Amino acid sequence: MSDKGVLATDKRGIRELGAEKKVGWDEVPQGVVLNSFEEMLDPKHGAASLKPEERTYSDFNSFTATVASWRVIKPVYNRDICIDCQNCWVWCPDTSIISRDKQMIGIDYDHCKGCGVCVEVCPTNPKSLLMFGESMDGDEALAGWPEKKKKEKK
Ligand code: SF4
Ligand code: SF4
């Protein structure tokens, strides 16, 4: 059973979707099925075969509601140092690293929670991702990027 009258209660998401009259998660009837996509999940012709920006999301998909307001620190990406190893893409717990054809493109700031996992797993020297305060300007962060660390002689 699908119930189109149900939507997440994230205020920003509700405003964006014009869904103020819909009910919140705590009002969802037991056993209700909330479809994530308008397309069928057919691997050849449905949402699974499409890139995220090409899918038609249903009102119930968390992609349609931003959680940016939860974040106090954010990752900034430095393209000049990145080696496209995809570590950040693999480890991000919120699928917020955007990668196409095995190339890191950037960060989905609508869904990134600012956990810093991507920075921890980035192997370059210096790192190609670093955490900054939420209000930090991206260009300013890049301008002050650290230099390569030299190995200490033993
Ligand atoms: S800070 Fe966390 S949520 Fe944001 S992109 Fe990095 S790993 Fe993903
Ligand atoms: S982990 Fe670092 S080097 Fe690897 S793709 Fe991500 S930003 Fe680039």
C-alpha cells in the first residue's frame, strides 16, 4: 500500500515541497509502504539505471529534503591535489560525495552531515578534503590550504 499523504517532518523539506498539510513520520500508519521513486525499480529501465539527478524522487525520499541545517562544520574539496582514488565516495555514510566516471566532482552539501569521515580516509599529502567551519568561504579555505608535509628523518 502506498500513502502519498505522508512526508518527512523536516521543516525545510516541507517548505520546499509545499507539503505543509501532509502528516509527519510519527503519524505514519503501521504497514504503510513509502516508495522512494516514481519509476519502478527495474534495473534496466527504472530508477536504479539512472544517475541520481535524473531520477524522479517521490515525496518520501530523503533526497527531497535537505539536512544542511544540521551541520556545523563542512568538508571543502581541493581538486588540485585529489588523485580520484574514490576512498571518500566509498566511505561517506551519507552518499554525499559526488563522483562521475570514477572522478570525484564535489560534495552534496544538501545531504552532507559534516562527520569528517571523508577527510579521515583521504590519502593525499596534504589531504584533498579538509573540514572548515560552516560559514567559511570555499575560495578562502583553498587559499590557505596546507603545504605538503615532509617525512621526518629518523
Ligand atoms: S563530512 Fe561526512 S557526510 Fe559529509 S561528505 Fe564527508 S563523509 Fe560524507
Ligand atoms: S579520498 Fe581524497 S584523493 Fe581520494 S577521491 Fe576523495 S578527495 Fe580525492
